[in-house]
Amino acid sequence: MKTVYVDNNATTKVAPEVVGVMLPYFTEFYGNPSSMHFFGGQVQRNVNEAREKAADFLNAEPSEIVFTSCGTESDNAAILGTLDSYPEKRHFITSRVEHPAVGNVSTYLTRKGYRVTELSVNREGQLDLDELKEAITDDTALVSIMHANNETGVIFPIEEVGEIVKARGVPLHTDAVQTAGKIPLNMKKSTIDMLSISGHKLHSPKGIGILYIRKGTKFSPFMMGGHQEKGRRGGTENVPYIIGLGKACELAKAHLQEENTRVKALRDYLEQKILERIPNTLVNGDRVHRLPNTLSVSFEYVEGESILLLLSDLGICASSGSACTSGSLEPSHVLRAMGVPFTAAHGSIRFSLSIYNTKEEMDYIIEHLPPIIQRLRDISPFWKDYLKSQGKA
Ligand code: PLP
């Protein structure tokens, strides 16, 4: 069966070039970078080259790059490591639409007695910067606001956020897991103090990430152990994955243009055809400030899970915006925070593209999606009620 993979915000294919550079580090160059001998020293140099590539990708200094095990670790380390550095401050600001890698840290902090402010978003999924301004107090230890949303692709104005936060002398962390490789990141021209990246969203393997920490930022290590990563993250370096991520950063820099031209055009084509061919369909989130690869659409009066399963039967891999929590189908916290109506939030699907997608694949989706939605609406009591209300049944 044909596979059409349009779930790249969940994870990406590892680029063959990335696999190629990683392999020798399993069986040939397996030395510990901390070892004194030549064999370890060579590996240390290669790890540093990967660090330089990551720094070049972010326009940062190599010393500002800390390799971690994933995006979740980077987020946890940034938040908990900063709060630990400001023990006298007990207030944390974030948004309502963060990934659980930040959202569940907020819940934990509330349990630990912190005051947590979760900023709201409007119907477009955008922040109200005045709400942020009003939320910051002398007790605020950290602001952590994601760069772009994983479900809708909505991009937050992180540099404007940074200006507001900096004016109050508060550090800023951003979860850039979904933006790295999709829109440019330039830390030399940025107000961001800490930034998280995950390798597997960037065509490198799962289980490797980056935490960028701006020089001079107060930070206590979250992973305590050896002196690796200049004492900011203990644990023997995951050398093959670091080498792979260095290569992935180099490729991501080279592919940024294509992401914003060819991939964006494919996404726009898919969106346009879906809206043309399927009535009662809404696009979720700000369509202007949006990742070039992401499309979140809601098909009213049908279940997202059923759409996904029928797409999956045809080899199409997408994602839904609702999750089965404790037996009840709850729409995602992101769509709920945006106030997407119940009848639409339940039928939301996320298509997320990559440079490996083609126009033929978009046509395949466009051919098969309308009959799937029609089939599900034909058996939906909500759709029948809707038709009645319109005098069409
Ligand atoms: N942050 C965002 C916005 C994400 O989309 C994800 C993964 O889906 C993560 C963090 C977690 O990254 P990882 O899977 O590397 O832990």
C-alpha cells in the first residue's frame, strides 16, 4: 500500500545523509569524548564540530549550545533550571496552548506552590500581549511561551514577547521545537534567553535535542552528573545522535527556503482544495502567522478519530486534534483554548508536511478525503440535525 506521510509535526523521516554520518560513531569512533586518549579526543573534536553546525543554524555561539535527550528535556531543564536559579521568585508565566512538555511542568509547579499564569489565546490562537504586560510582576522568575503551536502551526510574536519581558528584567524561554527548520532563527538578533529544539522534528533521530542558553543566563543544571556540556547537562554524550543532529541542522539551514516556497505551496494547495470540495470546513488558527507546513482543519459534525482511521486505511498518515482521555473524547486543550466550537473541534485533523512530500501525494489526499467526510456525515446524528436546521433534510 502507498504511504502518504503528512504527520511531520509528530515526527520526521531521518534524512539519509544524517544516517550516513551517524553510522561510523557506533562501531568505529566509539570512544568516550571525555577520555584522555587520542581515540576519545577525536570524538570530542567531532562533537564540537556538530556543536558548531548547530550554533551556525541558530546564529549563536557554540558555547551556547547544550545537547539534551529530547525537546521535553530541553523544556523541563530550561524551566526548572531557571526557577532553581531564582529561589526567591515564585511566579511563572506561560500560555494555555503549550505542549505538555511545558504544560505539565506548569501543573507540577502549581502543586509545588508556585503561582502560574497561563495566558489565554483568541479565536485565531493568538496571544494578547497586554495580558502578558499585566501579568509580569517583581516576583516573576521566568516567562516560557512557545514559538509556534504544534497543532495549529500558529506562530507567536516571540520577539515582541521578548521586548516586553526584557523590559521587566525577566528571562524568556521559548519552545521552538516546531519552528526549527521551518522559519529562520537568529539568536544574535533575538531577545530570547533559552530555546528548545528536538532532533526528530528536524530529520534527525528521536532521542536528541538542544537547549540554547544565551551566554550570561542564570541556569542550574537539571541533569546533575559529570562535567559534560560545560557542567550544564551531566551524562556521557550521545555521540552518534549529536553528530546526526549537527548534520540535520546543516541540512535544515539549506532547506529553509524550500520549506517556505515549495512546501508552503503544497500546504496552500491542499488547504484550498479541501475548502473548495468539502462544505462546513474551517481552518483553525491564524492563517497569516502560521508555519509553512501545517494545516489544521475542522470538518463539522464528524469525529476526527474516524477520519484518521479511514485515511490510515488508505495509507494516509495524519493526526487529530482531539484525544481520548479517560473514556470521553475531549477536544485538544489548544482548540478549546481558542474557543473552537464543540461540533468543529471534534472533527479536527492536522496535516503537517515536509520537504519529502509531493504534489501527487496532495492530490491523493484530495481525491480520498471528500468521500470519507461524506460517508461519516451520512451516519452522523449531528449532521442530520444540522441539515434539518438548514431546511435541507
Ligand atoms: N514541544 C513541542 C511544541 C512539540 O511539538 C514536541 C513534540 O511533539 C515537544 C515539545 C517534545 O519533543 P520530544 O518529543 O523531543 O520530547
